[in-house]
Amino acid sequence: MASEDAKVYVISVAAELAGMHPQTLRQYDRLGLVIPSRASGRGRRYSLRDIATLREVQRLSQDDGVNLAGIKRILELEQEIDGLRRQIEYLRAFVDPGRRVFTADPAGDVAVNRTRSRRPSGPADRTAVVLWRPSSR
């Protein structure tokens, strides 16, 4: 079976799978809602992920009454959230027990600490991680 991101479906098949007219897919492409890849002959190619997004656009529009500009913003924010989640997972790798973490001491100076090896038991027991970058003076 093809990957969820493999761009294999021509517009007629993608439209049928999404339950839409091909012209609707062309309009969504022009508006930047779902942007398929292009084959060498400039034909649109859609992935399973694109088709799922098309279905979500249709649901938001028909069931929730969201206009296309609102749907575009929702999709952009969902992509941003996904990127932030990936960044959080990346940063969590630096906070595993026993690794050094830079923190600020009460005077505001950068200090090197070791994280605790036990899991936090409550809100007051949690350790915050702050990404520090020197100012460019």
C-alpha cells in the first residue's frame, strides 16, 4: 500500500474519494487550501493525506458553516501546531534524566543544573525548561 503522503491519485480519483466534483478540487488548489503536487505534464496528484484534508474542508464548510478563509486559517494553525509538537518532542530529548540543562538562577545568570531522575509528583515539583539565546549586541 502507498504511503499516506505518496502523491498518486489523479484529480478525478481524488475527487471521487473525497466525494467532491473535480472543479471543487481545482478551486481549493487555487485558494491554497489543498495544494497537490504536479506531475510532469502539470496534472495534479493527490495523496491520501490530501484526500483526508479535502474531507475535513468539506466537513468544516458543510457541517460547521465555516467559510473558506476560516478553513484556510484553521488548516494553517493545525500545521503550526504539528510543527510545535515536533519541536517539543525534539526538546524533550535534551531533558532526559542525567543530562545537563541550562537554567537561570535567582539573579538571572545562566546556571548549569542536572535534572532530577525522578518524575515530578505535582505542579510545584515540575522543572521548567527555557531555551536561552544570547542577545546579538
